[in-house]
Amino acid sequence: MSEKGDINGPHGFWGHAREVGSVTFPDDSARGRLLDDGRVVDDRDVPLATIADDSSAIVNNINLSFDAEGKLVGGDPSQSFRLAPPNTDAKRTAMLIFLLSQLRPRPNRK
């Protein structure tokens, strides 16, 4: 994620992270957001997960967090996701982006 909030993934430009806790698709349509109470909802306000103030998350009774080296722990060990730098202030945003990238498939768009 760039300082401007542009998000790039393994397949190119993925979307934008906005200061208000929302994430959009590349065309600026809503992807999902983090509510003040820590709930993560999709673009239709369907609850997907919860993110705590310390950036740890609970999704489907699975606890996810970043370790001291920035590695995501608690998820699928075959998938590597590492936060760099590991002590970034953007941990909560990174967790939001990770959850939205894994929990909600991209709808077909023209």
C-alpha cells in the first residue's frame, strides 16, 4: 500500500484504502469497511469479521494476528502474508485489506 492508499497485489492494482476506514475497488466502488466498533463489513454491510485495536482479527472463530516480524499467524500456513515494516502504524489497515482480499471474491465487473 502506498502512502496515498493505493493497493497493489500480485496481479496488479487492487484498489484504494481510504482514511475513513473503507476500501474500494480500482473504480472507487465500495469493497468494504471497518466500522467504529471493529466490525468489518462488505459493500452491502454484511458482517465478515472483527478487528481489535491491536490489529488482531477474529473471522469464523479463527484468530489472526501479526507476529513481531510482521508475519500473519493463525491462518492458512500455506499462504504467506508479511507486513513490512512489521511495526507500521498501518497494521489495522493491513488486516482490513487482508480480510477483504480473502473473504469476499471480486464481483464480475465490466
